[in-house]
Amino acid sequence: MNEEDLEGIARLEGELFGAEAWSRGLLAAELEVSRGPWADRRYVVVESDEAHGADTGGQRATLLGYAGLYHARGLAGADLLTIATVPAARRRGLASLMLTELVGTARWAGCPEVLLEVRQSNEAAQRLYVRHGFVAIARRRRYYRAPPEDAVVMRLMLRPRPGPVGMSEISEASSG
Ligand SMILES: CC(C)(COP(=O)(O)OP(=O)(O)OC[C@H]1O[C@@H](n2cnc3c(N)ncnc32)[C@H](O)[C@@H]1OP(=O)(O)O)[C@@H](O)C(=O)NCCC(=O)NCCS
């Protein structure tokens, strides 16, 4: 994602998320902290390489989807911050592509897990996440405001949690 994408993303945010849409300013701030040696998040876009319109001379690509992940540089669990595909390009595997890419980023950073929140009624997104190995682990009551709705918290484990101290010695002793 870069500055040229922000206008299209802000427009799409408004169409898809209404009152909860991220503003262009917030998107720009997010993009800013996704750069440089201290970056703790990553944003990606999927674009078509078809001509955008007559006035572009075919130079600019059309935005098809975008997604972002907070990875804390591996110091904590990652959070999927946003993911969306334009309505006309859905069910073609684009969100899967972006999710695979960002889960790869979390893994590369050393995050133990990826967490996300999703509206309870958003079955399409929940199916996408289940397909990628996420499991529902909790519900946050009235997490969303406009309109009010519970969030389902989902988690993808990237590496096993360490067991209680001494567990590995016990299992080694019993197997040997
Ligand atoms: C959810 C969303 C990102 C999915 O994007 P997409 O590019 O269509 O997803 P993909 O094509 O990669 O779908 C991958 C899998 O997810 C599941 N899936 C996606 N959309 C689905 C739908 N409408 N109904 C049922 N399952 C769906 C399917 O298992 C699908 O695989 P399949 O097409 O082989 O059956 C898209 O619908 C969207 O942008 N919604 C609005 C924004 C949003 O809700 N974002 C999530 C916020 S938590």
C-alpha cells in the first residue's frame, strides 16, 4: 500500500463500513507507522493491471482489495486490523491471497499467534478465517457501535504455547 492507494481505500471504507469507516487521515497515519526500521504493522493491496480509465493512459492500476496486520515486530501476538475486497472482485481468492501474505508476515516476525475480531453476523469473513485455520475463542459483547453488535474473537496459533515448567522433561522421561 502507498499514498496513491489511500483515496480509493478511504472511499471503499465508507462504502463497506459506514460509520465505522477509517478516514483518509487515519489510513495515512497507519501507512506512516508501517514504514522504516521500527514498523510494527504492514498493509498490502491487490490491484488489477487493467487500464484504470481513459484519462490514465492505462498507467494506474485499479484497487481490488486491501488488508493490514499489526505484528508488534514479533514482541506480541499479531492482530489482523482490516481486510476487504471490492464487491465486484469477491470469491476469486483475493482475501485469501492477502491473508496468506499477512499471516506469513506474522510468522516471519516471530508472533506466536494472530488474533482478530469479526462481527457476529459476518459469516463470509468468518468462513474465510476458518478456512485459514482460525478458531473462535471468545465473544466481546457490543464491541461494535454502529450498528451495535457482538464481536467474535478468532485466533490462529502460529507456534505451540509452552507447557507448564517441567512438562517437557516429564514427557521426555516417560517416552524414553
Ligand atoms: C470477507 C471478504 C474480505 C472476503 O473476500 P473475498 O476476496 O471474496 O474472499 P476469497 O475469495 O478469498 O474467499 C476465500 C474463502 O472464504 C469464504 N468466503 C468468502 N466469501 C464468502 C461468502 N460470501 N459466503 C461464504 N463463504 C465465503 C469461502 O470459503 C471462500 O472460498 P471459496 O470461494 O473457494 O468457497 C469480503 O467479502 C469483504 O470484503 N467483505 C466486506 C468487508 C469485511 O467484512 N471484511 C472483514 C472484516 S472482519
